[in-house]
Amino acid sequence: MTPDLTTTYLGLPLRSPIVASASPLTGDLDTLLELEAAGVGAAVLPSLFEEQIEHEQVDVHELLEHMTHSFGEALTWFPELDDYSTGPEAYLEHLRAAKAALGVPVIASLNGISTGGWLRYARLCEEAGADALELNVYAVEADPAVPGAAVEERTVALVREVRAAISIPLAVKVGPFYSAFAHMAGRLHEAGADGLVLFNRFLQPDVDLETLAVEPRLVLSTPTELRLPLRWIAILRGRVPVSLAGTTGVHDWEGALKLLLAGADAVMVASAALERGPAVVQELLDGLRAWLEEREYVSVEQLKGSLSQAACPDPAAFERGNYMRALVSYAPGAGLRGHDPAGR
Ligand SMILES: Cc1cc2nc3c(=O)[nH]c(=O)nc-3n(C[C@H](O)[C@H](O)[C@H](O)COP(=O)(O)O)c2cc1C
């Protein structure tokens, strides 16, 4: 029997757990159709940024131009930059076009950190037909005068305000840098998040030694980065009643499978599709299907969360005990001999 790959994410039935993460690929209608043909269960559009709405002065074109030339292998898959959403009106237009063209759910994305007038776009995205909204809270808290509690409070207030503005499901995409993330996850749920997207991948600036300039150099993810969302999805599964999506480091079906076993409802993919094209989605789904069949699983639902912390015979495997064990079990040279470049 062919395994059933359907899943439910944010209350939306998805035909497959692989979701196209927000990236320039989902900013282009033709590429969206290719992603759909390859089997994605849903697509998240690139973010509309608070700064774009409030000031309309951020030159997104310039930023993207820079990004595309930072990693040459992706150039073939970058849509024409003219097609990328570059302003609030163009954003809504793209959303409407995506909704009209696609059969799978289309998730709009807003990216910002403060409450205020820009949030009217949450409602406008709903009116333009978005099946759900992803709120990306991408912040680098650099002010020594602002404590963590204030940052959490601001984020919770933001989620509350967006929740009050819309009736479609709301996912919140955040970074991992909270001192007590499990507690914060609960607060985000209480504030109205139906789902969490774990995690934002913070792009670190680099220094160009020729020009002595600080450069916003974008590097695509690697498979080892999967471990961070893997741990936290496993910890949160069954403990905070929200949908969970894993993002960062999914480059192969094994990575997707691990996130599902940990408890993800959806697995998001950006870098792999930028590097290898939308067809990579088909590859992931074929691998998942074959594995499920071989192990006689009938569905993704049956598999989801079976290795979560709550279900795991060794809950410490996801916590501090695992760190101590890993250090003790390290044998000099073993790291190199057993080195798997994919980080498995
Ligand atoms: C070129 C590029 C543009 C991106 N744009 C957005 C965006 O607009 N909004 C967003 O929430 N995430 C954005 N992301 C982050 C991805 O959605 C994803 O979370 C991240 O790349 C980690 O997943 P990956 O390992 O599959 O790449 C972008 C990533 C890349 C590489």
C-alpha cells in the first residue's frame, strides 16, 4: 500500500509535509508552479517587511541583487528580480496571483518586530486570499539597555495584535535565542499563534579583508544545521499545543524524515531548492515514501512525533545529559574517521 503522506499544519490539510519556505523561489509564479508540480504541500511567500510598509525606503532590489551574487550556484534558480515582491502593493498582487494559480495552500509572510500601523497588512493578506499568515520576528537585540523580558513582551504583544487582526491561522517564525525557549513557545501559543516555525536562520555579516568593509554575506544552509530545529521540535511536540514546522538544514529525505519523527507537522525547504531546483521536493517525497513503505508505516501521521522527547524512552537525549554523554564518548580520531560531510 502506498503510504499516505498527508499532514495537517495550522489546521490546514496538506497533501504532503514538504513546504516551500519563504525565499525568492516563492516570489516567482512560475517557480511556485514548479514547486507545486514537484509535490509541495503548501508554499510560504517571501516576507513583506515592516520597513517596506512603514518607510518604503528599503531597497529590496539592491539587497536581493547582492544575495544572488553571494552564492553563484543558486543563480540559475533565482527568478528575475523584477518578479520578486518589492513593495506592499506588488506583494498583495503576487499573493492574489499565487492563490489563483495554485491548488495548495498559500501562506503569506510578514516580517517585523513592532506593533503599529504596518500590521494592517496582516488583514490585507487575509483579504487577498492567504490561507494562513506566517509572522517572522527576525530581530537582533543589540541594545544593552533592553533586557530579554522586554524583548519577549514586545514579541508577545506583536503576536496578540496580529491574532486580533485576522481570522486565518497564524504561524510565528522565531529565532532560537531565548533563554527559556519552551516557556516562550507557550507564551506565543497563548498570544494566539497556531503554529511555530523553528527556527529563523540568522545571517551573520562577514568582514571583507580587501575592502575592510562589513558585508551581509548570505550563505545557504548545510545539513548539520538541522540539529537545532530537530531538538526543539522534539522537545515541544505534545507539550505546547501548536503546529510545528521545521526550517533550516533540510537537504535530503533523511533530514525531512528526522524532523517528522521528532514531531514536525511540516518540513520547510529553501536552500536545497535554491541549490538544486524545485525538483528536489520530488526527491524528498520519493525518499520519504520509500522509507515508510519499507518500514510498513501506513502514513506520515503514524510516524509524526514518534521520537519526540515525550515519546522517547530516553528524554535526556534531547537535553544536557546528551551533551555530557557525547563528550565522554568522543574518541580521538573517531570524529574524522566517522566523518559524514552531510553531518549525519
Ligand atoms: C535568499 C533567501 C531569502 C529568504 N527570504 C526569506 C523571507 O523573505 N522570509 C522568511 O521568513 N525567510 C526567508 N528566508 C529563510 C528561509 O525561509 C529558511 O527559513 C532558511 O533559509 C532556512 O531554511 P533552509 O535551510 O531550507 O534554507 C530566505 C532564505 C534565503 C536563502
